[in-house]
Amino acid sequence: MTKHLPILTTAIAVLTAIIGTTITVDNRYAKSEEVKVQFCQARKQQLRDRIFEIDLKTNKSDSDRALRNYLNQQLQEQC
């Protein structure tokens, strides 16, 4: 039994390291996805705000209309 104790201890240490690493990587990936979603929401809000500013103008130029169309296309695309 005493001969197998170091092998068993080493095996447990290796398994613990593998499981710990897996959990750490998984948590980082989950946070990465959360940040991606938050960035996408912020970007869409920024586009909506810019479109709203253009819509408030009483005399829109051709470049205002072109910019509004471009921003609207960007808003429709997925992040």
C-alpha cells in the first residue's frame, strides 16, 4: 500500500490540475461572451443615437440621408 501512495497522490494532483484548468478556461470564455454581448448592445445604442440625431435635423442634406442609410444598415447587421 505504501508503494502505491505516491502514485495515487500524483494521479490526484494531475487530475486536480486538469479539472482546475478546465474550469478556469470555461469561466474566461463565458466572460468573453458576456463582454461581446455588452459591446454589441452598446454599439447598437450608439447607432440608434446617431440616427436619432440625424432625424432631428429639419433640413437634411444628401450626405445626412446617406449617413442615415449607412448607419441603419450597420444597425441591422449582427455584431
